[in-house]
Amino acid sequence: MKKRIYISLLNERGSMLLFVAAVLIPALLFAFIFSLDISKFFNYRERVQEIADNAVMAAAQALPYQSEAVSIVTNLISSKLGSGAQLAPPVVTSDTIQITLTVSTTLPFVSYFDPNLANISYQVRAEARITPVDAFMVIDSSSYMAPPPGVRWGSQWLWPSYDAFSNLIGIPQFYAGSPTAEVMTQRCYNPVISPIKKAAVTLFDYLSSQRSNAVGIGFYPSYFGSGTVDSARRVMTAGFYDEYSQQNVPEAILDPYVEYDLGVEFADANCAAIIDDITFQPYDIPDLPQILQSPSENCPYTPIPPTISLNQSTHYGLNPAYIPCVRGREAIWVRSARVGPYDAISNQFGRRVGDISAVLSRSWWEIMGAVPVSSRAGLLASARKVVIILAGDVPWEGGARYPYGNTVNAVANGIAQLANDNIQLYYLLFRSDGYGISFGPEVAQLSNQINSYPNGKFISDISANAASVIERVISHLGLVERRLVLSE
């Protein structure tokens, strides 16, 4: 009996070993090899996702230049993945780029059994967005931005007078020893103020072209004193629609104030009249670069009035019908220098310069009061806050020029106020040696003071090349300080 049981157990053990050898071991081996296939698949998918993420992050550095961003992402995907992935046309805006890749992967082991099951297709998506910016640009229009009495800046050939001013009824032909038409023209456009205004237009176009950015415009000083700043535009997104109030609004506001002096009217409407005259083009507003595709170009009001100014026989005035369609870049370009009344005894114009304390304090107020931008979605609270001063001289305070009087302390106090709310400061000095301002060691001292602030950046150019200054600040804003996020 025991012998039979023993033989039976031996037979069952043999059957079990045969089962293990014939079935279980191959199954385990198959599972192991299949797991290698699956592991390889997921590793490759992670690699493709990483490549896609890196590609959109690199491409986003080129925004708002959309064609350049598309070129970068296309070349990177092609160089890294070759024909292993098909890239759908990227979806790109001024501040976002999104790509979709269709990828096919072959499982080598599975292909031995069924080639059709071995090919797996899937999609990988990646999106990068630029962190939005709240920026307030404040532009110098002090009295030193226009010539002193009896002086012309630049040649008549390069900086011609707008002769239509001579046809206005009732104004004198000469003002402070110079032709009135020449003085009125040079308050608007001359070799000092024009490069700064052109740089400001370029910077405004660049910043406002990114749909999630909010950009404001201010000027200093106003006609009402050194402690005042004219705000032409709140810190809000570009265009004519205010999503906060859900209303169509002017993109910017022009200063309607007119100053009378010696029978001559000085106003920004004079500058508007110059650029409105299609027969006189030396001072036309710079063209908007098509590559930026600014959302502010199409005024929703119809019909759009043809001109900013009204041509009148005795003076020029702002066209009320055009006010709803004023663009930010136009408000910058028609700004005139704020020169005080002429004093015949001293043969000098009244000095109007902006106090740096007022400039910095108002800039802080404008940034902190930025209009909310709902389209930022999850980035609503992450906007960088930036104040950009475009200056024709070092700061002034209480009639004293930096570093004299209270100017150094005024700069320090203003910077401290900005620092409390982590606001960046750019001071752009457009140097104009030879036009009534002499620059010396005060420039280096100001540079050291501003750059000592962790969020401060002083940029100037000894060649007085405004284009160079603005290229440097755009490069700094767009590359050095730009922050990118991957969208989930």
C-alpha cells in the first residue's frame, strides 16, 4: 500500500515538473520580456514628452515673434525625433505656443507574434506660456527736451519746420527771436525728444503685443508742476476693450491742455496736426512692425475719424470724434515738451522738470492699481511688476539735479517703496550731450545706486543711440528676466 502511494506521488511530482517546464517557465519568460517592452515604451514616451516640453520652452523665448517661435519648435522636434514623430501645425499666439506630436512606437517582442499589435500610436502635447507683465512706462517731456530761446536743434534739412503753423491767423511770426513755426515744431519733434518717443513707441508695441500683458503710459512733468505726472493710459491690456468694465474705451488719453505764451498756443494738438498732414511726412509716427501683430490696431468705433487734430484757422485742437480711437503709441508720439513761459529779462524759458519722487510714487500707484486680466487664468497672480522710466536726464528733485539737493534720498526712498512690493525698476537714460545737458560722473553714481537695488536696472548708451538702449531693455525683458511656465 505504501509503495503504491509513493509511486503515485512520484508520478504527480513528475507531472508538476513537466508543467512548470512546459508552461509556467515560458509564461514567466514571456511576461518578463513583455514587461521590458512596456518599460521601453513608457521610457520612450517620457523622453518624447521631455523633448516636447523643452522645445516649447525654447520657442516661447522668441514670442511675440510667432513665425520665429514656430521655426524654433519645428527644428528642435525634427533634430531630436526625426521621422519618429509627426508634428501638427503649432498653435501660437503672442504669449503662448502649443504643439501636438503623433508618435508611433513598436514593441519588438510583441512583433514576433503579431506585427499589427506591436505598433502603438499615441499623442503627446506640450504648451508653454510667458509669465505676464504689469508695466508702467513713464516718459520724460521736461523743458530740457526742447531748445532754449533762439536756438535750433538739428539742421533745417533734417528737422524741417512745419510751415502750416505760419498760416494760423493772429499768431506772431517770431517767438523769442526764432520763427514761430520753428519753435512750435521743435517742441514736438527734435533730435532729443524724437528718439526717446520713438524708443517709447517701440517698447510699448513690444510689451502690448503680448495679449496677457498690461501696459500703462505716463509722462512727466505735466503743465501743472514738477510734482505731477500725466497718466495717458492705465495699466491694462492692449486694445479698446476693457474687460474689467466690459466696455469699449479709448486705448489712451491725450492731454487737451493748451498753454498761451506771447500770443502762441502750445499743445499736443500741434504735434498731432504735423503727423496728420499727409503732405508733410518727416515726423510720421513709426510704422507698427507687422511681426508683433498688435491687438490695438483695429478701433471698434465706426466710422474711424481720419485725423487726431482739427485744422482750424487760429489754432489746432484735438478732434473730439477721434478721442475714442486714440492708440497708446499715438499718445506717445504727439507728446510735446513741457516748456515754461518765456522770460524776456533773462532770455530763458521757464524750467519744467519732473520730481523723481513724484515719478516713482505715481508709478508705484499705477502698478498696484493695474486692471485685473481674467485671460491670465492660473497666472493671474504671477505677473511681473515693472516700472520703466525713459529719461532725457538724470533725476531732478525740488529744482536740484542729481546728485545735489535731496535727489539721492528721493531716488532711495522711491526704490524702497517699489522694493516693498517686489516691483522691478528700469531707468533708461537717453544721453544727449551737447543739447543743453552735460553728463559727467553723476551718470556712474546713478547707475551704481539703481543697480544696487536687486530689482533695478540702469541702461544708457554713450553714443546717444536710442535704438541701442531700447534693444538692450527689450533683450533684458525678453530673455534675462522672462519667466516661462509649462501648461498642464
